[in-house]
Amino acid sequence: MPVLSPRPRRKHPSLAAAPGAGPQRRAAVDATAVVDATAAADAAAPADVVGGSRATRPWQEALRRRLLPGYADREVLWLYLLTRLGIWTTAYCARWLFPGDRTTHHAAAFLAPWQQWDWGHFLHIARDGYFPGEDGPWRNGWDNREAFFPGFPLLLRVVHSVVPHWATAGLLISFVSGAVAVLALARVARLHLPDGRAGQRAVLFLLVSPCAIFLAAGYTEALFLALALPAWLAAQRQHWPAAAGLAALATTVRVSGLFLAAALAVHFALTARTRRQWRALPWLALPALPPVLYSGYLRLHTGDWMAWKHAEERGWYRDFHAPWEAWQHTWHAAFAESLPTGYALMSQAELLAMTVGLLLVGVLARRRRWPEAVYVGLSLWALGTSYWYTSIPRATLLWWPLWVLLAAWSLRTPRVKTVYLCLAGPLMTVFALTFLSGRWAG
């Protein structure tokens, strides 16, 4: 009678690493295989449905928590690089489709599409300082550059010492800062949502949002997020010196850093329980130091402690008006045919962004996520009490609770992702072309 030999067990294809693969390669393959295996086990497991998804076994959850972060970070960075490639493709097309002279046979310079609007202010500050010639900021033709906080221009000047081309240096700052920001956003999402896809989903929604072009340009949004999101993560882990230090750096970049500081203070008040925890309270004053120092610097040159705010009023109509007056003025600009069509469309975008922000604050308050509600609410108050709305669509990039909530919603209702991508994708292209061609993009 023949003897039957046992059939050899076949290995999972992803476990068969190439000969000579190093330990890092084998570890990455093993992590991917385990994640795939746990996902397959979920699919084959009995249908223990909790809130519309299958329950995860304890050992599977432990493996995921141990192996998923590194794997997920690589996926997030891969998504970031792909979207950068798409934006640079759009910028290449803008050079050819929208030249300054419609009869020209030559495209604009390679980096010309990126040197628009606020970039000129950052460049002038980094290259010439706030008050070149020391003959006062009130002369004719003054550009009100003191409205811009010094963090980004200072960093631009430092990077320029290594990268001689100014525009390249600015784009490099935003590129590196954006990578840090998306990794931090993914971690913030995973703090709130147990699903392993949460971080990548939140990052996807951010990177294809209508104003995502400003994360790639030499602007302050990417740098601010690269400081604010790690500060928020540190606060969630009760590392208050780190949280306060990062928030202080964020306030050198944008006044929104003060809104972040307020959110950190609310979070501290809600979570501090022991006397040892309350000893960290003085750290929360640190984010106020950079704005005070900057105001003192402006006072020496202009005699005005609030010179940056008054520059905003002169240059961008950011003098105080009641919220309903600001809404009325923006509505008139959007629909009364009082402005050119491009400006009218952007005013419509401002109204839509304000509506989204108000709904976001309402949802956060209903869920008693008071620190995030304070952060977004203060941003809306600052932007919604000017003569008319300006830059609210851009400000949505800084509302990380929006992207986390959208990720949670899409994981519960998969169709949300499809609807969002179908609507946000075309809008992102329109806003990108509007900015890259030198038209106003909010």
C-alpha cells in the first residue's frame, strides 16, 4: 500500500521575500502579510457585527496596533507624493495654457506659476526685511507686509542660504512641512477612530480638498500644520512642554497659533486631574510670547503695538464688522453683480466655507469636543467679522477636526468617499488653475 506523504504547506506570496533581502525588507513584508492576514481573517470570521462592521478579535487588534503604524505611514507618504505629482502636472499645464501674453509661443518660466499673491510678501520680508531703508511704513505704495508674521519668512531666509533660488526654497519648505503634517494628521485620526484606514482616509480628504494647492505653494499653511498637529498630538499624550513649545512656533507663522493655544488651554482644563498635572499650567503661556515679541518689534519701528492688525485693515479690509454685516457684504459681492465674475465666484466659495465651518462647530459642540470647537470657532470669528469674508476656504485646510470627522463618516457610509472625491476633485483643479494662472483664489 503506497505511503502518502503530507502535502507541503504553501506560503503566502507576500511572505516569500527575495533571496538576500535584508532584515528591514523582511520586516516590511512580514508587517504587510500580517495586516493582510488579519484582514482576511476578519472577512472569514463569523458575522459579529458591531455598528455595521465585523468585530475585531483581541489578538488581531494587538497585531494591528503593533505593525500597522509603520505600514500606514508609508501608505500616507505614498499618497502625499502622488498628489504632489498631480499638482505639479497641473502647474506644468498652467504655464502653457495661461501665459501672460495670449499670442506668445513660449511658456512661462518653470516656477512662475508658484510666485503669486502672498508669495511676494514673504519674499520681500525674507530678502529685504519688514522696513527696508528705515524710512517708515506709511510711504506711498507700501505693501502692508507687517500683516504677515515672521516665522515663514525667517525660515525662508535660512533655507535660502542653502538653496539659492528663493521660489525653490519656499516650495521645499512647504513640501517637507506637508509631509510632516499628513503623518501627524493620520496619527490624530487614529487617536479618534479604531479603524486602521482612518488616518489614510483623513489625509486623502485633506489632500484633494478644494484649496489643497496652498499646501504645495510657498505659503504658510503646510508649515503651520506641521507644527500645530504635532502640538495637538503632544497635548493628547499630556506632554505639555512639547505641546506649548510647538504651539509657540506655530504662532510665529500665523495668528491662528493663538487659536490653537486657546484649544490647548481648554483641553488642559478638561483633562488635568492631579496636582502634578496642574504644575504644567505655566507652559500654556508660552505660545503668547512670539506675538508679544513681534508686536514689540513693530512698536519700535512704527510706534504702534498693533501695527500688524492695522496693516490687515488697510490692505485687506479686516476692520471689525458685526458677523451679519460681513455675511451681507460677502453675499452682495457674490450675487449682486457688483464685482467681476472671478471675484464673485470666490465670494460664493467664502460663503460656502463659512457655512461648512459653522456646521463643523455645531457638530463638535454636540459631541462635546470642546477644544476643537474652540479652535474652529475662534478662526471663524476672526475671519467672519471683517468687512467681507477673505481666505475662509484656505482656512479649511487648518481645520483638522473636519478631515477626521469626514473620515469617520466615510468609514460608516462608504458612499461618502465617492461623493466627496467626485465633488472635491474638480473644485481642487479649478482652484489650482485659478491660483497658478495668477487669478484670485481666496
